[in-house]
Amino acid sequence: MHIRTALAALSAALAASALLALPAQAADRIKIGFLSTLTGPISGISADLKDGFDLVVSRNGGKLGGLPAELVVGDDQQNPDTGKQVFDRMVKRDKVDVLTGVMFTNVMAAVAPTAFANKVFFVNANAGPADFAGDKCNPYYFGTAWQVESMDEAMGKYVTEKGYKRVFLLAPNFPVGREHLNGFKRMYKEPLAGEVYTKLGQLDYSVEIGQIRAAKPDAVFVFLFGNMGINFIKQYHQAGLSSEVPLFGPGFTFDDDTIRAVGDPIVGSLNASHWNRDFDNPANRRFVAEFEKAYKRPPSIYAAQGYDAAQLIDAAVRDAGGRIEDKTAFRDALRKANFESVRGSFAFNANQNPVQNLYLRRIEKDAAGRISNRTERVLLANHHDPYADQCRMK
């Protein structure tokens, strides 16, 4: 009897071993947790990102990499605690395979530990903070947009080259605001005229504009987004400073949402970005045409980032043969970045943040009166973020 029991146990063990030795089977679908800021004053940029992502899924007949794609959409309300609660449900109840859509770094910090602990790939389609780029890099994190400081580094290099000796810096007083200004200062080699941090969400900049006027800088570099950037640029122009002191910033501070709201006063401003609508490559021409046809508006930076995030996932699912349960195979496929990016050159660094070009853009008005960014030249070619050397990930 004991011999029979032992043989039965051995047989069961051998059967289990044989099952474990089999290659992972293709999944029947891929579940994407799309967690973003879908309500409130900043919700427009999240909508742009989602529209870009949806465009790829729609074009593929509701699939990514040949698998039916199920989007589980959640609103973090720009609140880390809310974001964590919503994402916890996505993991426990919905069993999502990938997280994307997160706009704000404080929400990223709140949800990333849950993603990493549950082996959910976090495809970050917006700015990537330093925490995810250096010694805290993680095999389940992929940044498909830009490391927080990269656009600022590009502008710091440009402003130095142009001989501006005293620049005044302005940003909201929160971790990412400080990271943006650190990026500029890393490349800017001259003394500063001033460095001011404002309240996050502030809309009245009369005090700060007075400080700028008193400091008499050669130029101003500003990191502000959404209504903050719109109000600052309007007030800067109303104070008569736009004709006296050049204004510089990262690309999203001077993107289409700001251009539409500000109008003529923004013409002539210079900014740095990893993408522009006028990029002349087949992938970008297709994206711009399809986006305008589908949504009856031109795409923004955020739409381009959502589109490329979806393209990356689509390519990785395809290259992994649909075996998304095989985390190693799926990660290897993600790392290859085997897709045609709308920005042209794109690859992943050792920390799984982008290696890409950063460009100088100038805001101009064409003969028909339309205001938009025009790409002038490359500022940083095949740029590696400064934290990659601290990442020891294999």
C-alpha cells in the first residue's frame, strides 16, 4: 500500500514537472489598466494620451499584438491615495497585465510598488521621475516618453550656447518641479538671476513677475503645465516682459493646449521636445493623419506618447507570441522596442528609459494665421538620461 502511494505521488510529481517544463501558452487576451487623471482641470491632457492609445487599438480591430485588448479604465483624480485604491482593484479584481496612462509622478510613486510586487508591467507614457531611473530602477518599469529632466537639459544647453548670462528660473514647489529645474541647471553653465518655486496649482503670478522684473534677467526658463502655464504666459505678456526678456521652457509647457489658450502672445517662444507634429517620417505622418481624421483636432505631445506606448505593447505581445504570462519573454520583447516610433530614433537605455533625440521648437504663425511649433534642429542626439549609470538592473 505504501509502495502504491509512493508511486502515485512520484507519478503526480513527474506530471507536474512535465507541465512546468512546457512553454507558456499564448494568453486569450491582454488586460491594460489605464489609470489616469480623467477629471479636473488637467484632465484634457489625459484625454489626449488615451485618444492616442485608443487609436492603435482601434486600428488593430480591438487587439494588441494579435490578442484582444481589454482596457480597464480608472480615474486617479490626481490623488495618490485614490490612484492606489483604484489600481489595487485593477490588480486584485481585474488581473491586469500592464499599467499605463498615469500622468503625475506622485501617483506613479503610489502605484508602482503594487505593480512591481505583482509583476505587472508599468509602461509609463509620461514623464519618468529620477526614482525610477537610477538605483531604484525596476525590470517591470518601462518609460516610453521622457525622463523628467531631459527637455530641461536640452534647453539649458541651448541657452548656454546662445550666451544668456543670467537666467531666472520658475517652477511649482513639488519634487518634479525641482527635478525640472535641476535638469536645466545641469546643462546651464552661467550664474542664475533667481530661482523661485511657486504653489502647485497657482494661477496668479503677479508677485513672481515683479520678482523677475526686479532681477533684470537676460532670459526666463519656466516649468509650468496646464492652466498654470497658460496663466503665467498671459500675465508675462500683459506685463510687457515678453518683448523684453525671452521665455524658454520644456515642450509640454508650450504645446498645443497652451497655444490654443494663449494665442498670439506665445508666438516666438522656444522650447525643447522629443516630438513634434511636423516630423517627416512615415510613422509620424500616418499618426498625425489618422489622429486628425478620428478626433477632428491635431495631436499633442501627450497623444503621441499614448500612441507610442500602445505601439510598444502591440509589438511586444506580437514578438512574445502572445505569451504574456511568461514574464521573461514579455519583458525581453518590450526591451527590444521593435516598433516605428512617431519620434523617429528610439531605444531603451539600461534603466529602460528612452534614448532619443531632443529638438528645438519655435512657435510660429503661418500665412493662414495658424499658430504651431516648428522644429528647428536637434539639441541633444541619442540622449541618455543622467541616472542610467546608477541602475544595476540586468
